[in-house]
Amino acid sequence: MADSRDRPLPEHVTTPLLTLITARSMDEDYAHVAQQRATAGELPTGSPKPHWISMVAVGVLGLMMAVVAVQTDRRAEVDELGRAALIDQIELRRERVANLQSQAGELNDSIRTSVTRAAEFDGQLEELESNVSRLEVRTGFSPVRGEGVRITVDNQPGVDVNNEIRDEDLAYLVDGLWAAGAEAIAINDQRINLLGGIRNTSRAIHVNGRPVNAPYVISVIGDNDTLQARLLESSQGQAWFALVNTFGFRYASENVDDIRLPAAPGPVLRDVIEMDAAPNGMPEGEEAAP
């Protein structure tokens, strides 16, 4: 059995398209002319000549193909230019995107650094606020609330004036309470602070410059489980209880779950008046004492 690959290819496969179209058009014209002559009883003479219409059609077809070829070449040039321009635009956009991505990365790094610093500052601020709060409690310039001990001390009825409770006596008690772990102390609602103090003026005791009268109620904020026991262990507390036993002061104490102490009064600021100084350092109009 013969191999099909050894067979010659058909004519319509190997013949160029334009030649094939022209030949087939001419063959059809020849056949048409031969049929007309046979009908008329004429014998064919020589080779048939191609019909003029077919020649025109072939010419028009060739012209159209030439025009199409020219337009295709021109279109190819335009497409190539457009493609090159598009590639340039794409490269430009890629470069811009790369720059924007780089800027975005730098901004993200800056934001992360700022967030880290802000967190550090927040931590420092919280620590400072906590320190300020503790200092305000210790110095007495902020109100405070918590558990603690309430102590009431008073003179014996009809006691001699020389045997009454004095400022230094209360100072022993207050110092002993500080040593025992007190966080805040007030006497008759007058908060003890660093700028004030306990002073005697004649027979009256003043706290922060304000008079307080017996009985003296000392409100103390601290651990009410250990405060009284540690007061007895402190040297100031022992000195206070020695005074109680010696002069017969009345003393009573109780643990309290909720004590509220007011803030101490703020310091009074004095106005400073500027005066022109004389060459000798004294204000004008005044003379140095001889």
C-alpha cells in the first residue's frame, strides 16, 4: 500500500492565490463562451480569449490587494510607533510607582519611629503623673481617700493649763504615725502638709496657721491592719504614749474602712513691688541707718 505522503499536492494548494483566482476566472469565461457558440451551432476556433469583464475584475482585484498591502504596511508603522509610546508610558509609570513605594516605605518607617517614641513618652508621662500623685498625697496638696485609723485625743476635765495637750505633744503623735506608714494625716480636718505645721499660739494650737480646739481628731490614711501596732513600735509613738500616761491624756482609736481627707490650703503668694534702687542699694527716699 502506497504511502499517502508520496502523493503530489493538489494544484489549488501549490498555486499562488492570485494566479489561481485569475486562472479559474478565465476558465469560467472560456466555458461560457464555448457554451454560447455551441448553442449557436458554431465550431470552436482556436483558443478562447478571456472575457474583458474578467480582465477588469482581475485588474480591480489586483489594485485592491495592492492598496490593502500599502495600508497594512502603513498601519504596521503606526502600530509600532503607538506600541513604542505605550512602552515608554509604562516604564515612566513604573518608575513613578517605584518612587511612591519608596516614599511610602520611608513614611512607614517614620511613623513606626514616632509611634515608638510616643509610647516611650506615654510611659514616662504615666510615671511622672504617678510620682506627682504620690507627692501630692505626701505633701497634702490633693484630696485623698482610703482606709485608715481615726484617733481622738483630749485633755482630762479640769486639768491645769500647764498639763494640757500642747503642739509638741501632737507633733510626737503625728511623727510616730508617719513613721508607722501613714500616707496622709489631718487634725480636725486640717491637712498636715510640708509648708504648714503644728504651732502653739498662747493656749491655742494652730495647724497650717488655723486654730484647732480639743478634742483633737487625728484622721490617718494607711494600712489599718498594721498602723496602730507600728505606732507603738516607733520611738515617736513611744514618746507620745509616755506623755499620755504622765499627763493622763484621753486616747481612743478605731480602724475605719473609708476616710476622706481634704487637700491642704495652698500657699499664699505675696505681691512683689519693684522699687528703683539708689546707688547705695537702698530704695529711693530712704537712707541707710547710721
